[in-house]
Amino acid sequence: MSSRERVLGRVRRALAAAGQDETPYEQAVPRDYLREHGERSVGQTVELLAENLADYRAVVHRCAADALAATIGRLLSEHGSRTVLVPPGLDPRWLAATEAERVPDRAESTAHELDRVDSVVTGCAVAVAETGTIVLDGGPEQGRRRITLVPDHHVCVVRVPDQVVGSVPQALDRLDPARPLTWISGPSATSDIELDRVEGVHGPRTLEVVLVTGPTD
């Protein structure tokens, strides 16, 4: 008898003695934990998000909706971006103030082609204040997962306060688990045994988050 067969045999015997529980999973697992740490106003939640984003070395910008195009244009210009990757559902008005060449999100694009793009601009699904996390779910204004992992510069727009929640449990309520979720807490980084931090290892080296207030449609 192999080790695998022994382990599976022990699992079967343990399950046979446990009996059958027909309770639905949603009811069988208690979810009475705190859904948010403390009570915060909307303004305080947004401030916490900005603070934690900066703590993770993301660069945070704030603007009103009517200044969004100018803000994105300035960020691309300051980065020296000549090309910008564009998700299929991104509002074209967001890029009205930049002369960078638009590169469409195409299924046939190779990793080498994506690596040659200077920047990518996307929206997001939700932003989590307590963890400083931006969540993408592959929606029309976010595009495929890989377009935010290969280019070196990512500009992400977060609608305030509509897309900002306080905690991870609150974020999960808004997300579809069947979608391709990408959780981003700051630019891509890793540290070796000497604690030397290297950024841009498996994602963008620079993450810029624009917190925009007011309707963007």
C-alpha cells in the first residue's frame, strides 16, 4: 500500500465516523466576526485608504471629476509615457489630455509586447481602506489581468466614495468570486534575506492611485 492510499484510507475512516451534516455551508460556518474595525465616517474611511496606500509606497493623487483627464495626462507626461495600454471599456475622456499612443487590450498581445508599453490606465472594482488594497475584477474599464501585471507603470482610478469600503469583508460583499480577482497592495515588491527591497518583480514598479470625487460618467 502506498503512502497516498494510507492517507486516503484514514480520511475515509474519519469521515465515516463523523456522520452526515446537511446544513448549508452559508449557515454551517458562523460569520459573526467584526466586519470593520471601529466606526468611521466616509471621510475618515477615504483618509485611511489614502494613508495605507501611501504606506505601501503607492503614489496617491486626488482630484475632482472635471480634472481627471488633466490629472491622468500629467501623470503620464511626468512618467515620460509615449504609449498607454487601454482596457476596452475605459472612458476615452479619461485620456483626452494625453498625446500618448493608445495601445488596445488584445488577446493576442504577447508578454514582450505588453512589456514595451510605458503605462496602463484602469479603473477598479473596489478599494479597501483598512488594508490599502485595490481590487480589480477584469471589468470593462480594467481589462485582462495581465495588462496590470506586465507594464511598469499603472495608473488606477478609484471613484470616491462609491468604490471605497472600510474592510475586506465589506469588499467581498461587492465582488463576484467567479471573476478573475487581482488584489493589489502597493507596487509589486519583494525582499531577500538581507531585507533589501526590490520593486517591479512580478508587477508594476510604480503604482499611482487617483482618488476622484464626483461623477465621472
